[in-house]
Amino acid sequence: MHDSDEIILHLSMLIIFLCFGLVNGQNYNVLDFGAIGDGQTDDSMAFVQAWNATCRGEENNNTLVIPSGQTFLLQPIKFNGPCKSTSIKIQLDGVIIAPSNIKAWSNPKSQMWISFSSVFGLIVDGSGKIDGGGSSFWELNLTASQRPTALHINKCNNLTINGISSINSPKTHLSIKSCNYVAISKINLLAPETSPNTDGIDIQNSTNINIFDSTIQTGDDCIAIKTGSFNINITQINCGPGHGISVGSLGADGANDAVSGVQVTHCTFNRTMNGARIKTWEGGQGYARNISFENITLINAKNPIIIDQQYIDKGRHNAKEDSAVAISNIKYVGFHGTTLNEDAITLKCSVTTSCKNVVMDDNNITMENGKTPKVHCENVEGESDGSDLLRDCFKSNNTS
Ligand SMILES: *[C@@H]1O[C@H](CO)[C@@H](O)[C@H](O)[C@H]1NC(C)=O
Ligand SMILES: *[C@@H]1O[C@H](CO)[C@@H](O)[C@H](O)[C@H]1NC(C)=O
Ligand SMILES: *[C@@H]1O[C@H](CO)[C@@H](O)[C@H](O)[C@H]1NC(C)=O
Ligand SMILES: *[C@@H]1O[C@H](CO)[C@@H](O)[C@H](O)[C@H]1NC(C)=O
Ligand SMILES: *[C@@H]1O[C@H](CO)[C@@H](O)[C@H](O)[C@H]1NC(C)=O
Ligand SMILES: *[C@@H]1O[C@H](CO)[C@@H](O)[C@H](O)[C@H]1NC(C)=O
Ligand SMILES: *[C@@H]1O[C@H](CO)[C@@H](O)[C@H](O)[C@H]1NC(C)=O
Ligand SMILES: *[C@@H]1O[C@H](CO)[C@@H](O)[C@H](O)[C@H]1NC(C)=O
Ligand SMILES: *[C@@H]1O[C@H](CO)[C@@H](O)[C@H](O)[C@H]1NC(C)=O
Ligand SMILES: *[C@@H]1O[C@H](CO)[C@@H](O)[C@H](O)[C@H]1NC(C)=O
């Protein structure tokens, strides 16, 4: 090819690119739909209209712009799809706040504050923040079901969430339900250590999820993986305060629940209540399998490794143990650091199924006060690298 041909080729590619740039990717700024952004005026209507334009617009790859430097007050709001565009972006650089007092909520009984449903190819990106104003809910001692999740995403495909923050969610910060192909990165989730049920990220009925490079400091699980979730990778998460990264709870009220293919790597549990946790109710069915926790840094974490097959939540009574969620192929490798309580490793497995093929390797968990942490195992089959700490774990029920 001649140099000049090559230049022409490059030019025409550039022109095609520019033309597409014009017909695709229309921006819809909430300010152009009447949003005020003074933190006092209810901007919900403007957001609904801006969303409608973004979602129904004929162009492809539209963007809803929430500009920086302003604070938008939103009542419980639903962004529903499907949209005409194959991909929709929310450019969130501003701050979104909920009414600061529960009395000012249009519907204080809503289960979600901001929700997206059936929006495919959704991208939520930016340096903005959502503030669910949880304290007015917490102060009333309401039960979890009486408090909304801050950001709920239901039925999605190819979801990307990057850069944003959530503070003081009344309940869960971010919940992902019935989604496939999800990437969540560089987010910050923040709520007081004492705030009730403020899980960082809840995943349910969802597959092919990557969560990485994020900080979660909250009052409940940093990440909770619930039934119907498969192929979940979690890496480089700073968790704490919080209750660690949990699979479960599974099998409540005899449910047949399943989770498999969870890899948690290079995470830090800093002063968390738990670390790597699997929790199931007695009397459940189904399985939790192929779950690994690898290269985990512990900083005075309580219960850094825990399986609890007799999980009971406050205010509920447990069924009789005649079945259990089957736990198998579980790996704990490369846990290093300190624990606050002596019971560093607790594997309390079910008499009916026992935990199978549990592997422990290269774990070194110490206590700052110099005491030797303890290991407590019930009905566990598996193997360890034979370090002193784990000598007794697998003795009662060895696979070999
Ligand atoms: C939603 O957008 C469509 C297409 O842009 C428009 O025809 C319709 O009037 C809008 N509806 C509302 C409620 O704004
Ligand atoms: C639309 O967005 C998708 C996903 O980000 C991208 O792969 C595609 O190239 C975009 N299309 C255009 C025409 O910009
Ligand atoms: C909520 O519970 C706390 C601690 O138990 C108590 O001090 C407070 O009075 C309760 N608040 C309400 C509104 O019931
Ligand atoms: C979603 O992602 C999958 C796998 O990466 C890809 O095959 C599919 O085309 C994507 N769909 C859309 C609508 O972008
Ligand atoms: C789980 O998600 C799939 C779509 O991925 C959906 O068809 C199904 O109804 C969902 N099931 C539940 C129990 O939500
Ligand atoms: C998670 O990591 C494993 C191993 O590196 C890889 O095979 C799998 O495809 C990853 N899953 C996702 C959702 O990226
Ligand atoms: C652990 O948490 C403490 C208190 O929140 C904080 O000061 C410290 O920097 C954290 N350590 C790491 C390594 O993140
Ligand atoms: C679990 O992993 C094993 C190999 O490690 C694989 O053969 C099996 O298909 C996996 N099962 C599930 C449910 O992911
Ligand atoms: C964990 O760390 C070890 C030692 O640094 C390394 O060999 C291994 O590949 C790491 N595992 C993962 C999943 O990153
Ligand atoms: C375990 O960690 C402690 C504290 O970092 C260290 O002193 C000790 O040598 C380590 N033990 C092993 C077997 O690596």
C-alpha cells in the first residue's frame, strides 16, 4: 500500500468515526430538564424526564449527565428500561441526596431509593456520590424490611459501575439482582460501623461478576453473595469496618439455594467482625461450592475464617436440622496477619452433610498479644498443610 493510500484510509476512518460520534452518544443533562441542584428542591421530576429522553431517544449510546458541583434531592425513583439504545451511560459527577428526614420521604416504605430495572448495557461512571441519609431510619430502630436499599439494579446485562461513592445508605448500599456480566470497580461505600444492615454490595441470582479495587467501610457485610450467583471474582477490596465477605445466608426456611465459583483474592479485612464467611441455615437444601479465598491480609479481624451451618438471624427461629446446604470445594490460602479474638478459624459444619474438600494452605494468623489463636472444627473433611494451628481440624472425619 502507498503512503498516500494509507493516509486516505486513515482519514476516511477518522471521518466515519466522527460521523458516528455525532449520531451516537447524545448527552441529556438533568439541568436541561429543570433540575435545580440546590440540595433542597425536589429534582425527581426533572430526573424522570431526563431519563425518559435518554432511554427512549432514538440515538445509540446516550448519556444521562448529572453534573458536578451540584446537589440533587431525589425521592424514591425508578429508571426503567428496556431502552432503545443498546448501551446507556449515567455520568454521575454531582451529589444525589435523599430527603434527610424519613418524614420527608414521599414513600418511606419503599424498598429501594434509586432503582434501575431492565436497562441493558448500563454504565454508571463518574466521581459523584449518592447519600441515602440513613441516620433518620437508623434512629427509629426500624427493621431491615422497613428501610430502603440505596441503589438497586435488577435484570441487567453488561453492567459497569465505576468510580462512584455511596454514603449512609438506610440499608444495603448497592444490590445487584438477576444480572449477567457485571464489572464494579473503584467504588467507595461508607456508613458507620454501627449502622444496621448496611451491606456494601449484595449479589443475588447473578452470574459473571467482577468486583475490584474498591473500599467498603460499613456496618454489615462488605459483600454478600446470595443464592443463584455463579462465577464471581472479587479482588483488591479493602473491607473494614464491616462484617467481611460472605456467601449466604443460604437455605433460610428450607430454601433450595445455590452459589458456586466464587474467587476472593488480595483483599484486606481491617478490624472486621468476620473475614471470609459462609453462612447457611439448618434445614436448607442446595449447595455452596467452588469457593476460594486467597492472599488475604488481616488487620485485627475477628473470625477471619468462618463457616457457620447453624446460622440464625435475630428474631427468627431455626428449623430442625434434617437437611443442610452442602458445602464443598472450599479453599483458604494465604491468610496473613492478625486476629483480635482467639477463635481465628471456626468451621462449624452440618452433621447431616459435613463440609467436603476444604483446603487450607499457607495461612499464618497471629494475635497481637502473643497468644496462639485457636481452631474450632466440626464435621469437616479436607486437608491442610499440616501447620500446628490446623493439626486438629480434619482429624475426626478425614477423607483419606
Ligand atoms: C418520553 O420520551 C418520548 C420520546 O422522546 C416522548 O415522546 C414522551 O412524550 C416522553 N414522555 C414523558 C412522560 O416525558
Ligand atoms: C456503544 O457502547 C458500547 C459499549 O460501551 C461500545 O462497545 C460501542 O462501541 C458503542 N457504539 C458506538 C457507535 O459508539
Ligand atoms: C432505639 O434503640 C436504642 C438502643 O436500644 C434506644 O436507646 C432508643 O431510644 C431507641 N429509639 C427509638 C426511637 O425507639
Ligand atoms: C454483553 O457482553 C457479552 C459478553 O461480554 C457480549 O457477548 C454481548 O454482546 C454484550 N451485549 C451487549 C448488548 O453489549
Ligand atoms: C434470575 O434471573 C433470571 C435472568 O437472569 C430470571 O429469568 C429469573 O426470573 C430470576 N430468578 C429469580 C428467582 O429472581
Ligand atoms: C474469574 O477468574 C477466573 C480465574 O482467573 C476466570 O477463569 C473467570 O473467567 C473469571 N470470572 C470472571 C467473571 O471474570
Ligand atoms: C485500618 O483501619 C484503620 C482504622 O480505620 C486505619 O487507620 C488504617 O489505615 C487501616 N489500615 C490499612 C492498611 O488500610
Ligand atoms: C467446581 O470445580 C471443579 C474443578 O475444580 C469443576 O470440575 C466443577 O465443574 C466446578 N463446579 C461448579 C458447580 O462450578
Ligand atoms: C497468592 O500469592 C502467592 C504468593 O505471592 C502467589 O504465588 C499466588 O499466585 C497468589 N494467588 C493469587 C490468586 O493471586
Ligand atoms: C507468621 O507471622 C508472624 C508475624 O508476622 C511471623 O513472626 C512468623 O514468623 C510467621 N510464621 C511463619 C511460619 O511464617
